[in-house]
Amino acid sequence: MLSYRHSYHAGNFADVLKHIVQVAIIEYLKKKDKPFTVHDTHAGAGSYTIASDHMQKTGEYRDGIARLLDNRTGVGVIDQYVALVKKLNPVGKLTEYPGSPLISASLLREQDRLQCSELHSTDFELLQRRFADDKRVRVEKLDAWQGFKAMLPPQHRRGLVLIDPSYEMEADYLGLLPALQMAMERFSTATYAIWYPVLDRNRTESFIRRFVKAEIPNMLRVECCPRPDASGRGMTGSGMLIVNPPYTLAQHMAQAMPVLKNALCEPNGHTLVRELTGEA
Ligand code: SAM
């Protein structure tokens, strides 16, 4: 039974970091005409209405996307992301926050493809309905790791695999590394972007260590923690582990972090950009 609904959290500080990285990777893939595929393992509903009870109940977007909307930052990866959110809100007011599938679909070209797995019945139906007329998009009601078996490798050699579990269950932490290894065997040429929460620093570090110990090559880690580490006080930050990142991403994220720190973090919050392992 899945209880997590992303509609309570859409547009929060964690989505901001994740979606900036997602946009940056897709924009990099678009530099070549050759087609690519985005595979979204935990796709969610696709888009979220700001005025909904869920979003208004938590108001998390107010400490996330809402803090970035008013100024051009001069940092390409942030401005591209904000421009996309604004384009999807043409009335000039934030009424809808795009989830990862809508972000991908908005950026893809005619020749590119998006494939999504989502298990929650309601979110799956919303997602399926949203993309019913978009021939580039495939939506399956599948467990994320079953989705790897069913849909990888895709028809294109280039691509992004976005892995964004809700970490509701211990299995989400434990199953990720073997699932990544299985996916990389099937689709070795892709970039993999894995989101993770920071709830308890020791747990986060042991999660990351597993990937390093497994000698996954060419890994970049980026993290934005609006609050200082403090276990038991909810999510204080979040990060992304990126395997086979575009060669420009570390530099672009290093430029973005001071701006994100300023916009999203309390004075004692912190950020990180670190290359964890080199190329094989
Ligand atoms: N990626 C989305 C975005 O950025 O807009 C948000 C995804 S949300 C963090 C996680 C989603 O994973 C939820 O919609 C949840 O229903 C779904 N989910 C949880 N366990 C899953 C599983 N084993 N396989 C596929 N989807 C799952």
C-alpha cells in the first residue's frame, strides 16, 4: 500500500534541486540532433495544481520554486529551469508546478521519447490521462525495477534515467544499488540521476558509501540542505547522485549552489558539489 503522494511536496526545495539537474541533463542531450530517451522510474502524477488542498496544506512550494520565480539569477541551469516553469504558467502567476514527466515532455523534441513507471493508482491514471495524446510518451503502471526489465534498453543509445523513489520503505534504500547495476547492464550509455533525502546524516552517508564501494564509475554528488543536519527533525536537505554526468554539470552546479543557498537555505544550511568517482 503506497501512502506517499507527491502532491503534498511538489515544488519544494528538493524538487527544485532535482528538476534543475534534470533540465540541465536534458538540455545537454539536446545539443546533438540524435534522438534520446528519458526513463522516469517514479514518475508521479505529472503535474500539480498550486491551489489544490494538498499543495496548500503543506505550502512547501513557498520555500522552493516560489523563491526563485522573481529574479533572473544569471546562472544558466537555474534560469533554464525557472523559464520552463514560467512557460508552463503563461498567465504570469504560478498555478501549476510541473512534475518530472511534464518537465521532460516539455523539453523533448519530436524524435525523442519519454517512458514512465508509476505504481500509485491515482497518480498513474492522472499521468496516463495527461499524456494520452502524446505519441512520444509511454506510461506503465509498473514497479520501478520491473520497469527497468520491461523498458530498458530503450530504442536510443543516448538517454537519462531519472530515479526518484519516495523512500517510504527500507527496500527503497536497499534495492537501489542492485537496481542501478541491473539498469546499467542494460543501458550503459545513459546518464543516471538518483534523488535522495537527507533525514539522518549517518544514514545518508552510508547510503552513498554503498555506491562508492561498489565502484560505480563517474559519479557526481550534489546536495542542497536548507537546514543543518539534525536527525529526527524531518527532511533537512536532499541530494542527487549522478552517474555519467555531462562533463559540464559539475561546473554548472558549482555555479548554481551559491544562488540556491542564498534563495533556499537558512543561514546555517549547506550545499555540496563533489565528484565521487572517476571514469572507468
Ligand atoms: N518524479 C516525480 C517528480 O519529480 O515529479 C515525483 C515522484 S515521487 C517522489 C515518488 C513516486 O513514486 C510516487 O508517485 C509514488 O507513488 C511512486 N512509487 C512509489 N513506489 C514505487 C515503485 N516501487 N515503483 C514505481 N513507482 C513507485
